[in-house]
Amino acid sequence: MHTAKKRKSKQITTWTMIGNLVAQHRAELRLTQVALAELCRVSVDTIASIEQGRRPLQWDLAVQLDKHLQTKRTFQTLAESMPSKDRLPAFVHDFLDYEREALTLLSYETQVVPGQLQTEEYARFLFSCLYPPLDEAERESWVTARMDRQKLLDRKPRPMLHFLLEESILRSRLGDPAMMRNQIRHLRQCMELPFLGLQIMPIELPKHAGLTGPMVLLETPEHDHLVYVEGQLTSYLHEDPDQVSVLQQKYGMLRSQALSVDASARLLDELLGET
């Protein structure tokens, strides 16, 4: 995908520079990736991902790299001093850039309300659930960043947005009931935006096309199509047209299985007791 590759070619990320440094010191000591992985007691994929700038350097591995690459505290210092925004892999930064500029964005969520539609109270609660826990200052920084992503709703020209949410998200007993009620009310208000569609996937659905998890599909201003998939300790930005096409088809099937927009609005009204 030429547009994505062009954007990435302009970005020399912090992790790419760290990866190049690891590869350079490894080569100087005539170590293979396999040999370095064995010394550090990690997988070869871990070393390869770091050298390619695809994986954040964690402090405990930085200690091992300094020991076996004879770099004193070089990598420990780098790991400790990285700004929070640089602790994300390059492709996550790419996705956030694409999201800000997206012509269309389609989001399917299975566990929580999508970030673009979260209230500040709800976002703060979610970040308080992370483990290992964040300290208060870092948590507030993440909340601010989450709210900043919602500028997409005020952007001109308007993006075309569509969201699919599992009904179980709305019926969850997590957190304070008043917080969840405010969140549902916010979703109902968002449905009034003319460029935003929202559908609920009913709990009683006998057949479901989305059991493999959430995803976000978007179209760039250059009309490239991308899909972002996130899981435990990993995330991936799909650019290959064949893979993107499969996930677009899956999203289309999910839309057909979900409640209509009108029925979804009525369900939110019922949850709010406003029928």
C-alpha cells in the first residue's frame, strides 16, 4: 500500500533508532539474533521485533542487552527516559495518525465502549482497571489523550463514522451505575450526529460473525483502506488488500446481524428508562 509505506518512510521512530543501535552492537560482537536471544533468555522473534522497531524495549530486557552487548547502561537509560508517546510501536502511532485524518471509520467493539465515544468518567474508570496499575499522573495523561482523540467528531470536513457495540457492554455491572447511565446517555446523544451510525449487537443472537474479536476499519484521504486489530500485549495494522477485504466482508456481515439503527436507539432508550 503505497500511501502507508510513504508515511512510514518519513517517520524515523524512536524504536527504529533503538533497534538499529541493538543491531549495530550485536554485529560488532559477531552475535547472531539467535545467540543474543539465548543470552537474554527471550525468543528470537523478540530480538528481531526490537531491531525492526516493532516492539517497545522493556526495562528488564534493556538490562540484559546492556550486559551482553557491553553497553553499560545505554539501553536502560533509553528505556527509562522514553516519553510515553514513544512507548507505542510505530504502527500504533501510524494508526492514530490515520484515525485523525480518516474519511470513514468503522469500529466493532466487544468489551468496552469505543474510545471515540467514551465519557471522561468512563475512560478514567477503564484506565483505573489496567494491570499493572498506572500511577495517577500517568492515568490522567492517558485520559487526556483519549479525550483528544474525540476531536474527530468535531473535525471538518466531517468523517463518516459507524460503530458496532455488543449489548453486553451496555449491560455490564462494572463501575458505578451512574457512570454507566451517563455513558449510555452520551451514546444516545452521539446517535443524533448526522455523520455517525451506531448499532447494537443483541445478546440473543444465535449466530455471530465477530467471535474472533474487535477491529477498526478506516479509509485514508488517499482512499487507502486499513484495519487495526488490538489484543493482549499486541496490536497490528493490516495493510494488505486481501486481508483488509476479508475483514471488510466480516464487518458487513456484522452490520447485517446487528439491530437496526432505530432498534438500537430504542434499546438505549429502554436502558435509560425513557420509553
